[in-house]
Amino acid sequence: MSLNVIHGGDLDEISRIYGINKEEIYNFGGNVNPLGLPESVKKAIADNADAPTVYPDISYIELREAISDYTGINIEHIMAGNGSTELISVCIKAVSPKKAVIVSPAYSEYLKEIKLGGGEAKLFPLQEKDEYMLNISELKKALTPDIDMLVICNPNNPTGTYVTCEQTREILKHCSKNNIILMMDETYVEFSDINKNVSAMPLVEEFDNLFIIRGTSKFFACPGLRLGYGACSNKKIISYINTHKDPWSVNIFAEISGTVMFRDKEFINKTRSLINSERNKIFKELFSLDSVHVYDTQSNFFLLRLKNNNITSTDVFNKLIQNKILIRDCSDFPYLDNHFIRFCILDENSNSLLLKELKKILS
């Protein structure tokens, strides 16, 4: 396995390669909420230690009610899954696209699943000249009548750039004319400033060609629970998913946790306050540096381009890991190269440490 493409969550591999205790690593590569698992979830799991002795509710009514309250979407349009990965897979199978467009650079799982279903996909590149913001007029030109699916991650990973709800409405209107389903991955949208109106969730019941996917791994800091959910008002897609998805794919601890976490307003508000505050501070500090270019982000991570041709993303990765700081070398992403790195927002002290060490390397 190439060092620069190790998954942000694979601390065991990093630990083995570098001989570092994984508990000592500052993980800026995982994009997980620095507040950790909500205390309400820890208590719910502890209070229900005997829960695995019975099956979860096969319809996940209580869980879906909690998600419905959280999103404002009718419970009939809510699906639960084994992480967002399962829902990406079943959504693509439900649509069975022959030809898809994926806004890129993006998560590799989209392309993999489309190909597994026998479909083709072309990548629509976000352009550096546009600061990696989506050029909607150019995208619409690419959405020709032979396209049956569009995939957008919003905010996008790894760029952190985004489209607003109104921009998504414009895209959906164009897609409707050409019978194109938009699958929108909102894994990181809860980290965005609510005043930016990034989420397309308000459009789910207005457009039946929209399928929104979210996970809980990042915002609620529980990648091990494997809990994701989808929102869609297309009856054919919902019917397909309900009849083809594996029963009880959401384990009972994930079910119990979901009924609690989506109602934990204190944790949700605390997270948004922390991320907004630190994102603004970090952006200002990075913007003042001559050695890097920082892109606008509404996620909990930053994409940086190194301006000095004499230092690469792999150089930065290797120097930081020697200080037990893990970032993401983005050289393996489509349309990026060995001058791009990504790191997420942690707590204030950890963020200060990273910026201090980064400045040393880049000065």
C-alpha cells in the first residue's frame, strides 16, 4: 500500500509503518468531529448493553422518526443503511445508470459502484481557475439526454467547495428535463455554516429526481457504528431499495444511537460553533501565507496547494508524520497532483500545532 493513499482512518497501518503508537497520532486525515462521540450516545449504549439479544426493528420506525425530525423530511422518504456506503451502492443499483457524470475529484466509491453495475461514468472536473467551485453552466452542457445519473458530493471531498440549495435547484430543474437522477452525498454538509444554505434537503419533496445520502461517521464521530441514511421522494427508487436492501443491515447499537444523536441539540450546536470558529481562524491564517493557496471550504477540512515546486505533498506528509501529525496527501485524487494536501479541523490546540509545524516546513 502506498503511504500517501492510506485511508484517514487507518491509524493501525500508520502505526505499524512508522512505529508510532496510534493513540499518539494527531489524525488530521480522518475528517472526524474533534468532539468525539456524543455523551448521550455513550450513555444510550451503556444503558442498553443487553440490546443485541433481540433483532432491531426491521422497519427502523423510531430511528427514521428521529432522522425525520432532524431533517424535516417525511418519514416515508427516509431510509436507513449500513453507513453511507451501503446507500450509495443501493441507490446506484436502483437507478442502474448506463451513463453517469461524476463531479470530480471525488470519493472513488461512486465510480466503482457504477462500473460494477455495468454502467459508464465520465468525470466532470472542478477547475482550479474556478477555485474548484462548480461551474453550473458548464455542468449543464455536460448533462446531455444520454446521461441518466449525476453524482455530486456537497461539500465536495477533497476540495471542501460547495453548491448552495438554490444552485442545486437550478441543476435539478435541468436534470428533470433530461430524466437524470441526482445522487447528492451530503456527508460533510452538517459542518457547513447554516447561513450559507448548502444542504439540498429542503428540495427532497419538491424534486423526485433527487437522492440525498448522509452518514454519521464524520459529524457524530462514530465511523465504527456504520449508520447512514438517505432521503428521496421517488417512489420507484424507494420501493427498489426497500425490497433489495439486506434486512437488519443497521445493527441495534447503531439504531439506538441514532434515536439519540439526532436529538442531541447541545452536541450539534457545540460542533457547529467549534467548526465555524476554527474554520474562520485557520482560513485567515492560511490566506496570509505566501507559500500556499487555500480554497474556500464549507466542510471541516481544507485543501491547500503548495506554491513551492521544490516541495511536494509527499514531502510534507513525511515530515509531519515524523511529528506524529497525519494529513492527507492528495496526489492520487483525479485532477490533483503532488502539490495538494488536505487536513481537517481538530481542537484549537491541535490546529495551532499543525499550523506551526506546517509553517516550519514551508518557510
